[in-house]
Amino acid sequence: GGGGTDTRTSRTRVVIWSDGFESGDFSNWNNNPSDWTVRSNGQGDYGGQSVTVHSGSYCANGHDGNGANDYLIKRFPDLSGYTNRQVSYWWDQQDLDNWGERVTVYIYHDGSWQAVRNYQANDGDQRTDSWDWQQDTINLETLGISDWTDVRIRFLCRGSMEWSDEFMLDDVVLSGNLAEPKPHLSNGGVSPGSGVRADTFSYTVTYTHDTGQWPTVMRVYID
């Protein structure tokens, strides 16, 4: 005998984790890097310019003040119960226009870090205004991830120790679709039983679902 296959894979779109730095610190992240800080709206950045945050009251401000690689890292919650997983964020870079000056975004999965974005340019000023913010989205489904239980993101700010070499970050959002629970065929029976000739057979199936929903389609095959 055999049974049909439930092909439904996703349903509700949800925010799995997010941070707009409204705590005023990096308590929602896994480290507290020395060359990153949280700025309030209107506060001066590393270069002394007034900051306009993307939303809320705070944003993150990265600066490579010691000439070494400095990372802001977040380990995501277990993502194995989701589909269509992606992470988005708003960003602005300032004066990253010399050789080696950059912001690189990495995704950690299956034991190693993978570079997925690299920002290196100067938008023409050294201040973050409301119109400077840009959004980027990383589709995690395209990265060949096998182990969804340990996925992380990190932002690297690499400058040349000039105060104007900066990166602004705000409203980081990790989202996905809740994986549709698979139905469970708990038991069934056929009457009359094996070896009996009859004009009519009765087949009974007891069907259960994790969310208590009835199936939209069910196919039963009897050999």
C-alpha cells in the first residue's frame, strides 16, 4: 500500500528576529565590538556629523578606529522550522572610497563564513541623512545552507583609521514562512480483511494534524 504526499510547504510570513537598536546597546547581538557604537537620533557620529536614524530613536555606527577587522555578530535562532528565509537591513556608508576600505557582510553556515555583500563607495558626503538610507535583502535560500540550526550574520567595518570612514546600520529583520506541519496518518483498517472476496470494502483512516486542520486533499491507494 501507499499514501499521498502532502506538498504544502509554507503558510504564514513571520518576523523571526529583529533589532533596530532601540535598546541603546548591542544586547541583542552576540558581541560588543570596540569600534561599533549605538547612536541616538541627532547625535554626532565618529566624524562629528549629526545622525538621522532610519526609524525609531537609535541606529548602529561602525568605524574601524584601530585599523583592525572589527565585527558585529548575531547568531540567529534555529531556522529549521521555516522556509523562504531572508534577512534585510537598512544601511549607509560614509567615505569608504580608498583601497581596502569597505563593509563586508558575511553569513555563517555549515561551519564557515561566506561573504555575501561588499560595500565600498562614497555617497558624496560624510553625514547620514534620511535620504541616504538604503535597504538590502539577503535571500538565505540561495546560499546552499544545509544546517539551519546554526546560521549567523556579521558586519565587518574596515577603514583606514580616519574618523569619516563609517558605516550606519538600522532595522535588521530576519523573516521566513512557518513550515507547514505535516499530517499524521495515525491508523487505518480494511474490512473485510485479506483473502476475503466481497463486492464492497470499507477503508477507515484516522487522520491527525499538528494544528487540528482538516486536509484539503487526501488520496488513498490500496494495492
